Amino acid sequence: MSGLALVGDIGGTNSRFGLAEPGSSRVTDIAVQKNDQFGSLEEAIAAYLRPRGLTRLAAAAIAVAGPVEGETVALTNRNWSFTRQSLKAAAGAGEFRLLNDFEALALSLPHLGENDVVRIGGTQPEKPALKIVLGPGTGLGMSALAPLPGGGWLALACEGGHVSLPVLTRAEFDWREKMSKPGVPFEAEDAITGGGLLHMYQVAAAKPSLNTPEDVLQAALAGTDEAAVRTLDQFIIWLARVASDAAMALQAKGGVYLAGGIVPSIVGKLRDGRFREVFEQRGKNGHVMRPIPVYAMIAEFPALRGCAAAIAAMRL
């Protein structure tokens, strides 16, 4: 049996794998595989391990984009289902852990360095305190990380994407009304996701000419489409409000971490002042928010580090 451990971060489009030594958060031999090339997650795992000559591993930890409750688990955005036992067998692992992708991101937070994040206001906490990670992508994921009295951390699964969208101004009510159906709850992830960004643009533009979230994002950053610019500005305001609500509710004195594929592209917009201004707009409770730092995560493959941290906690 190899003394190595397999770590994996499985999304709807790509699977990312790497190797770690149990007890270390350092991940090596990282590979990204297109899920369309495989009929199952078990096949994708085998395709990573086979050319490396690995048949038996000390452990494996796999993070997946979807709920991980119950015996059979399915991805949210791909027709793959599996069990813990089937993945453990595919990896040839002595020990196995299945995590939600944002649970893995939460576990990565204590292992991020200064080059892995960009701080957007607030002050660096002096002692371990509760942290939140949330991120707009296909959905709006969220998890919390709480310090344990005896040392170490506990990841807490959250469903921040399913809270109501925080709408305050008349213009925002009009925007939401155009995006929603009467009597149907309008959730945060109906706007603060890639699909939400595109939907926002489609109702904001008199004659929409952009067809993908990436098109909207790039046009907004380049300033070539006025409706796209307004859309991204409002997207950031709503992201700031959701982050602020979560930080207030959980008293996340350890910071709010913004993750996901969109975030690295908008770091400049997040730092221009408006995000922080909205984040701190809590009336008489503004003083509570001002010290709470917000970090934009720019690290590559942080969920793999979180999986390695989960294996380290097994104390093999």
C-alpha cells in the first residue's frame, strides 16, 4: 500500500485530482480531467490513478458539488451518482472521506497564505474565530468554519444560496420583479451566480447582445456594454449584502472568504470601495461589521487543500 492519499474536487464539468501525504496540506501531481470523457466518477478516479501505478492508497478524500447526505450521492449538475463505498473501492483507499465542495473550501482556509487571498477591508483577526466561505458559480455555495476549544477546526455546512435576495431600493425591486414569477420565492442564487448574472443582464438591456455569463462579465470589465456594467455593479452590491447578512448572523469575526470562478476576475471591482461600503451598511450595527475582514480567494485548487486537511484530521 502506498503511503499517499488521493484528493479530489469534483464539479459538473471538471474533476481535479492530486496526491498528498497524510498529515500534510500540500498537494502535488494535480491534474484536471474533463468529465465528459468518463461515464462515472469511479472511472475518472481510475483514469487518474492508473498511469501513476497507484492501486492501494492510505486514504482518499473527495469533495463533490452537491449534498453528501444519504447512502447514494449525486452531483447537482451532472448525471453521476455513487456511494462512499464505491469511491473508496475505486481509489483503493484504506480510509475515505466524502465532503461537499464548500465544506472542503472551508477546511482549506487555515492553510491559505498571503499570496492566496486579497484582503478587502477589515482587520486581521488576532485569534482563531469563526470564518465563512461563500462563492458564486453555478450555484451560490456557502460553508462556515468554527474553531474548536482544544484546537483544530469544524466545518459547518450551510445553504446561504437559498436565503431571500436582499432587495432594498425601488430600482432593485423593479429588477427583481422582471426576473421573478409572482408567488415564487426569489433566492439569492437566482441572481448571485453565473446564470443569475446573465439573467440580470437580459432584463437590464434594451436589446441584449451578450449570450453567456462570461460575455457579460468581460463586457462589464471592459466597459463596452452599459447594461453589462450596471449588471455587474448590482451583482456586487447583492453579493456584499449576502456576505454581510451571513457575517452578522454567524458573527464571523474570523472573516468572510469569497470563492468561486467569478471572484478572481472581479477582484479589482471588489476593491474599488463599493463592495466594502455596502458590506458595512448596517445602521446602528455598522461598528460590528467594520473590523470583519473580507478576502477574495485567488488560490488555485483550494478545495484540494481542504481535502488534504480532512485527511490530516483522520490522524492516520
